[in-house]
Amino acid sequence: MIVTHIVFALNGLLFASWAARLPYVADQLDINDAQLGQVLLTGAIGALIGLPLAGRVAQRLGTRFTLLACYGVAIVGWSIVAVALLQHSLVFTMLGVCIYGVANGVWDVAQNVEGAEVERHWGKTIMPMFHASFSGGAFLGALFGSLMAQLGIGLPAQIVMCLAAGLIIVLTSTSKFLPAGNEGHAAQPADAASDPQNAARGRSAWTEARTLVIGLVVLGAALTEGSGNDWIAKAVVDELHGSESQGALVFAVFIGAMTIFRVLGSGLLDRYGRLPVLRFSFAASLVGLLAFVFAPTIWIALPGAVLWGAGAALGFPVGMSAAADDPKRAAARVSVVSTIGYTAFLLGPALLGYLSHSIGVRWALLAVGVCIVASLFAVRAAAPLKADEMQG
């Protein structure tokens, strides 16, 4: 179980150590917010390329070798980014970020497959804790990025340090994965392709009103999290006149709040129920986002970042649980909701770059607030299904 936590944490650390240094990237490449949005968009496109391939790759290679292969591809991508930044090349930076995006998309699926296998092995719900480990790793990555910025160490050198440490972690941790997750198999036809009834079910999930409204809930949660990940540090530097180190630190606070509430999430859900927790989460995110947008100083924006992160913590995993209420329809519905969520998480923050180029980062973030309000009104769809509402 511990090694699975480590893999999730490493994934978060690598991502956040990059996200915390986005102001450095913009300065090094001499690009505006719209062009930075293009850089982020190439990473999103890479991830969306990798996600559909991930299931077959993990099935053929097993989770251990899939993650090792992903890390090898990530090394290639990040190495290109490091060299491109030194050469001030926007095109090659985008290429490297895209390659990393492909690796990260496959990595995300593989680590969740391993997490599900561990969960079955232990016979208890522990998946939310794995996602808390991702957030915890991201928190450490953001702090590391802040420290490197404070010391005046450039992102290329930071990338080399992270990759070297990560290689040791990946090699040692994946060697201890459960045997069931490590056993690769020859690629088999997907269930939906080999069973016409399953294929019909997969398509019909896109026509179910409840599933699509849950997708709206998850869309708001994913966009809330993703926009904070990609734009908090940049907003602090550009519009609150903070240093790069301060921007990375505020980002770390955002991730830290999210991590804490993911750890507490299971208890809160058991005690108060799904709907009250979701309503509180979205309300907290909205208040925090508005406080951050309208704050005149970094120190007033900081509590806003805390509320924003805390509110963003549980929407995505709770939406996944809601989609899976009916075991016989879980696969198709979770597929629909996760597709909506990951698309918002990956593409939404990138598209904000184009808007922020015209009106500024913090004003652009108000578009996220509109989505939060829409998700808040959609929360009722996530109410647990009753027995007579499930398919027989």
C-alpha cells in the first residue's frame, strides 16, 4: 500500500514543481498569457492522447512496466523542456510538454488501476487517500519550486534534480507492486467492443440526464482545481506584484488545503452525507476564488487560496462515487463523468490563458466562478440512488 502512495505522490510532485515555476517559463520564453495557455494546451492534448491508450498499455505490460515506460517517456519530454528553456525556444518547450502530457495521461490511469487492485486486496475504501497522496506530493513540489525560485535556481536545473530523484523512487517502489497488477496480458477486445449489450450501455450513458448533470458537478470541480494549479502562481506574480517564490508559495498553500480536506473527506462524507459536503465544498471554492480575485494584497489573497483549495478537494472523487452508485451501470457512467472531468481539468485552464491575455488572469478566473455556481445548482443529481432506482 505504501509504495502506491509513493507513486501517486511522485506524480503530484513532478506536476506541481513545474506548475509552480510557470512565471519563470513565461519570462524565459518572453511570452504572454495567451502563449502560456498554448503551452498548457499542448500538455492537455498530450494527456488526452495518452488516456485512451492507457487501458490497453496497462493490460499488456502490467502496471509496473507501464509506469516504468511512462517515466522513460516523461524523462524525454522534460529533457526537451529543459534544453528548450535554455535556448528560449517556445516550439520545443511545447513539444516537450506534449510528450510529458502523453506519459502523464497513461501514468494517471496505471496508478489508479494499481490503486484499485490494492483496494480490493485490503477490502476497504482507500482510494481517496491515494489521491490525497497526489495532492501531498503536489504540495511538496510547489514548496520545492518556491525554494528553487528563492535560491535563484532555474527550472532546467530543477527538472534534472526532480528526474534523478524520481527515477530512483520509481524503480524501487514499482518493484513492490502487487503481483496481480504486474501481470501483463495479451491485449483483449474491450468489453464494449466484444459485447454488443455493453457497447449499447456505454453509448446510452451519454443520454442519461442524471449522469450528465453529475458530469456538470465534476466539470466545475475539475476546472476549479485545474485553474488553481495553473494560474495561482502567475496571478500572484503578475497582478499582486509578488516574487516568483511568493507565487509558488501561495500555490503550495492552495495545494496544502486541498490535501488536508482530501484526507478528512471520508470522515466528513460519512458524518454529513454527500450533498451537504458538496454544497459546502462549492460554496467554499466560490468564496475563496472571489477573495483571491478581488484581494488587494498577497496576504489577503492567501486565505482565499486556502478556501479555494479546500473547496476543490472533494468534488471530483464524490462525483465519481455518485456515478458508480449502481454497480451494473458503474463502468459506463464513470467513463462519461471522468471524461467530462478530465477534459475540463486539462483544457479549461489552458483556454483561460487566451481570456487572461485580454482581461488579466484574475478577471479571467471569474469564468471559473460561473462554472462553480452552475455545479452548485447541479449538486442534487449526486444524491445516492435508492434501491428501486438502480437497474436490475
